[in-house]
Amino acid sequence: MNPELSRRDLLKIASTGAAMLTLGLFLPGRRADAASLAPLEPNAFVRIDSNGRVTVIAKHLEMGQGSHTGLATLVAEELDADWSQVQVEGAAADAARYQNLFWGGSQGTGGSSSLANSWKQLREAGASARLMLVNAAAERWGVPAAEIRVERGVLSHRAGHRAGFGELVEAAARQPVPTQVKLKSPGEFRLIGRHVPRLDSRDKTTGRARFTQDVQLLDMLTAVVAHPPRFGARLRGIDSQAAAKLPGVVEVVRFDHGVAVLGRDFWSAKTGRDALKLDWDESAAMSEGSAELLASYRGLASQPGAVARRLGDADAILNRGGRVLEADFVFPFLAHAAMEPLNCVVHLRPDGCEIWNGEQMQTGDQAAVAKLLGLKPQQVKLNMLYAGGSFGRRANPAADYVLEAVSIARAARHRGPIKMVWTREDDLRAGWYRPLYLHRVSVTLDEHGRPLAWRQRIVGQSIMTGTPFEAFGVKNGIDSTSVEGAANLAYQVPHLQVELHSTQNQVPVQWWRSVGHTHTAYSTEVMIDQAARAARQDPVAYRLALLDQHPRHAAVLKLAAERAGWQRPFQQKGPRGLRRGRGVAVHESFGTVVAQVAEVALARDGSLKVERVVCAVDCGIAVNPDVIRAQLEGGIGYGLAAILHGAVTLEGGRVQQSNFHDYPVLRINEMPRIEVHILPSDRPPSGVGEPGVPPIGPAVANALAHIEGRWPTVLPLKTRSA
Amino acid sequence: MYEIHVNGRAHQVDAAADTPLLWVLRDHLQLTGTKYGCGMALCGACTVWLDGQPNRSCSIPLSAVGKAKVVTIEGAEGRATQAVQAAWQKLDVVQCGYCQSGQIMSAAALLSRNQRPSDAEIDAAMGGNICRCATYPRIRAAIHEAAKQLRGRRA
């Protein structure tokens, strides 16, 4: 059969029917493979070759969270493929086919949405491929389709017929693309909910996995950028004589907002960059430090802000006087500090622009690059590679580092590909941090000790204002990501008021794994713990009594407490003056509810060690329980790094940190033992990439309060950490 | 021009004397399994073996490599490496994977000299390897698992 014909047939069929199923024609970047002369491509998400290989086209970035394995599982489940025949390929940038269904037409990865938004879509993709194979077999064998079984990549009929996917793809490709498919009920799942190994384990344990950093192209140069010493500084003058003379340095490129050195390799480029003599105009640059920002935030916290949530009249109750629990919580700027420092490969050609990147926000980056270059978005080709972590950083609302790489390529004389590589210092100092926040929380209790009024003022920069996300993320001056987790406080409080002061300064800020929940979970869960203590009640029982309207919160809280042995006496005294405590926290983010019980040990010298964390999670149907456990473990470790150590501080507008010696992160000796318990559920899956992060901070803080009777309110705790 | 020995072969390298071994491996020899993470021997992503010992290749200038036998993740062989890689895959240790070449080089070096490491010994050997995905519990478990396999095979 002529493969061109079959594709044309499919196109005709798709244009006349198939509302949901789009066509997967001529996917860019596909390997020419002798075995795939007549592949079955019923939609944009799956391709089956005549050798039986099932390729799932992943519309989401794999940055460690297991999205590729999860997406492939959804397809393979409904296809009844054998896991060993499944492989994954990154999708092209094409919002029409690969949009994030939660992001209104835009393609990208974030908000713990990969599996959740693909849940139905990718199962349908698998089911329609399966149906076409079944119909082809029914025709060939002359038996009713309903009598054909599909199991682990093999179709069979009781009359003795048997065929693998590969034998049937050509015939199946001639079958009409189904307009409706029946999906399995959870009882029929064979892969979902079971142990399915990650698809990227082998390549990532042998050094073969390819990241942006590893891209090698013919005639490629490496670019290392000199970033401004302070945010808002502008390049006035440049003496590049010394740099240009260095061996391996090819070109010094001055572009819109900076200067880069192109070298034959990284080291030449970096040596050249370091040899530049630069004169910066800092007259309009950031001049404040973190301390000044915080002082002004404290002033704002004394004034009413824009109201994000109002229930009852908290002001009136608080103004009545009586005992008020009040605390100021301070959260520093945080860098993402993924293991792979930011980088991007760009090749400008007369007819367009090709980019190789751990691409987290295709549509936004494509639009930004197209606008800069005066191209159509489809002339910007994006090749999706693995990202060596991101934690939100590669989904930059201003496409910052991608545009920087493109700007360098545009300004350079060199016409071949350019790999821009940031050093770790660039990565930590160039901004786009989790914003600095101050929360002031004031709470009064009723005669039973329950919260009567709760007022929370949040002060900090808005992430979405001034970005393309403003239109749907900022309403009436409230950036939803500044107040999420507080404005929707789960606890029953009759008088609740959450206010926001959105501040402005020159520090670029953006989402950081779990976004607003990184600070709201801490302040709300520490405050509720203080309330429980003031009411002389058990922290778990106290919370449960206020969670009537939130059974999922209550269920994970009970499960975590039970598995942690909360009801059993807890040994607080350890050897050599060691004091131990345990604390609990529960928080919902991205549709997933997580409770954690942390056990910490405080040594005489003030050093603390988190020894054990028991975690319970309700994330809907557990597609891959082992990946879920891994994400919760990782989220706890990532959150703990921030709570113990994480702080980017500014002094006189200058970022003080530069590398892992002064921006310490968690190391293996600080990692607690972790148990993850997954609550059974029949709800559609919600995300797990971020929700492990928010509860660990308050759980540790509450454990410290168990020891010392006071709650830490200024983060990080590093001055006392081991 | 320098001659260095990498993965069992001699290579002529035309690079400045101060070029870190990491960038010689990555940019001159196209051995990209060894990763750049910090450039200051703080994170361990660039860990390779020099004469069997784990070293941070980002902080070893080309001129200092001398006659040392350099082994990268691409050339890592032997029972300890195989056991570590098998355990890593069995327990699905990896997440983003960027640090894992370095983790594996450190872990295999540990197990080649100590086939019954305690948690404290694992902390000491692996303390220089950062993983931002915090795969640490699985790294620890996989090292114990690999150690068990190595002891079992010898018996």
C-alpha cells in the first residue's frame, strides 16, 4: 500500500468526522525507519510501526516528574499494548494539536497538569488505535470485532487467530478513524495503578539521555553571557580587546540588553566573557536590598490591602479586642537552582528559527521568538529535549532565556547554531525568583477555642501582572497565585478576610514549584497549629474538627496521622541532650491534597535534623503509584531545602549568592526517611509534581514548636540547621 | 597539545592548559554523559574516575590530568558499575536525570571498595553529589540493593 495514500485517506476521514481526534500527519523530527513504511497514526499522540513498536508522542516536557512515562501509560492502557513495546517521543510545538487542555489553547507544561489534562485525551488516543487494529483483524479473520481479545500487544480470537500489532498496522491504517470510543472502567485497568517502570531510567543511568546542554551540531558555537551586575543596569561601554584575542574566542556579540562571547567551546567562551571590561550604567538599577524591601512590606502589612476573600466581618471581630494570635511570616526570594543551568540552542536560518530546549512553554516561547524576529510562530521550530530539572524556571512568562539566546544569534555574525550556556552563577543571579513575601496573620478564637476571625494580609510581588497571563490570572488587582492556598482556606472560619498588597520592584519573579502555596501553606498551617495550642487541643483533632466541608483533607490527615503513629506516645528526649518533636500539616494544591507528619531532632548546638516524614496523598486515581511516591519524596526534599537553607538576598540591589556554597541545597545526609501513602480514589487524577512541597515547611515548623513552644516565622531556618 | 587517557584510549587534546577536564570531555571528546552543574566541585554532576577514584572533573585543569586513567559514565564498566546501574533501574531512582551520571560514578566507586556500606558511609561518599529532585532515599536504597547483589554474586 502506498503510505501517502493512506495518510490522505485518513485526512479525508478526519476532516469529515472526528471531532476530538486530530490527525497525526508528518510529525516533524520523525526518524526514517524501514520498519515504519506504513505506520498506523490514528491521531497526533500515537504511532504504531509495522515492527509493532508503539510510539507515544508526549505533548508535555519530561523534567523529572515522570510525565513521559505517565502519558505513555494512558495510551498503552487503552491500547492494551505490552509495556516493553512502548517508547516516547517529544511532541512538536503545535498548539492546535498539543495544547494543554487546562491552558485554553496554549501548549506547555506546568501547574502539575500533565496527567490531569491528558487523562481522557490520551486514553481516547490509545482506544481509537486499538479499535482500528481490532476492526482490521475482524475483517482479515472474518470474525465479529466483539469477539477479538487484545492482550499485551497481541490480538487473538478463540478460533485460533493471533496477530501482533505490527502485522495489522497496514490494514488498520485503512480503517476509518473512530469518532467515538469506549474507555475502560477502572476495574479493567492493567497498567494504570500498577507498577510500570519509567521509560527514561536506562538512558538516564548510562549517560545517554540528551539534555539541551548535550546538543552538538555542526558549526555550533557556545555563547556565554555577561549579565548586568544589578537588575535594571544598562551596558554603557565595552572593552573587548583582551577577550577577542583569547584562543577559541570567535566573536563578541553586543545584543539588546547585554553582551555575549561566542567561543569554539564553553571554556573559551567563558574565559572570554570573564575577560570583558564592561562599563555599566547603574543609575536606574535596583538599589534596595532585601532588608529595605521587607521594611516597606511591614509598613504595608499595617494597612488594609485589596480583598481577595471576605467571609463575615473579620475586622469587626478583631477590633473588639480580646486575645489575638498574631504573627508576621517572612519568606525570602528563592532560586529554582535546577541541576542543569539554563541553556538554549538556536539556529537562525533565512526561512525561520530552530530551537533545541528543555521546552516548557511552547506556545509562549514560540510567540515571543516570532515577535522578536518578525516571523510567523510556525516558522519557529522547537525541539523538545529532556530538562535537567526546572521547577517552573523553564516556563518563563517573558521567555527570558530563550529570547536571550535568540537575541544573541540575531546579533551575531556567526550564522551557524549557537548554544547559549549560563554558568551556575548566571543561573542564581539573573533573577526570576519566587518572590519575597510577608504575611501578617491575626486570629481570634471563640469560647470553644475554634477560630472565629482570621485576617491574613499578604505582601509581595505579583508574578502574573504585566505578563500574557495577566488577563486570566489577575482579577480586581488580585493575582490568584499570590493568595492561592490562603484565600481558599479549608478550615471552617466564620469571619475570614484575606488581603493582598502587590508590590513592585525590579527583581524579576516567577513561579517556583507550587507557586503561591510555597508561602501560604506555611503561614496558614503554622497559624492553625498555634490556634490548636492556644485552645489546648491536639493539632490533628483540632484540624479535623474544622474540616467538615473538606472530607479529602480530613481523610489524608487521618491516614498520615495513623501511619505516623500519632496516637502513640512520642519519645521527645534523645541521647546527648537531643530533643525531638513532631508536627503535622495538610494542604491542597493543584487539586491534590497532601498531609505530612514530620519528626525532627534538635541537638544541643541548635542544629536540627528532619528524621522522618510520613506523607498521605489524595491525587485521584493513582496512574503510577511509584512515580507518585517519587514525586512526593522529591517534593518533600525540594521543600525542605528551601525551608532549611533557601534564600536569595539582595544588598544594595546586588544578589549576594552565586553558587551552591552560599545557596546551599539539600544533600543526602539531610534527607529524612519518607513514607508515602496513597489514598484510594475513583476521581480523575490530579497532579503530583508540586503538591508534595507545600506541607513540609509547616510540618517541620510545627515539630520545632512541639520542642520549643514557639513557631519559627522567618525563613529559612538555616542559622540553626546542621 | 596534551595527551590524556580516557575510557581506555589515548586522546590528543588541543586546548588551553587551564581548561577543566569536564569541558575537555564534553566539548573536545564529545563525552556528554558527564554534566556541568556548578564549576566549583560543589555538586558532583561532573564526577569521573581518575585511577579509580571519584573526582570532580570541573575542577581539574587539563594540564593536571597527566597520566591518570580517566573513566567517564560512557566507559564505566565492571561489577560494581553494573550492579549500581541495575539497582538504579530496578528502583527507578532517576527523575530529571541530570545529576545521575555523577551519582552513579560516586556510588560505583564506593561499592568497589566497600561492599557493605552503612548509611553513614553512604552519606560520606555521596555527600558531594547534589540531586535537586531529591532522589536521595532511592539512591540510598539502590546502593544497598547493589551492595547486596555484589555480595551475593561473590558468594
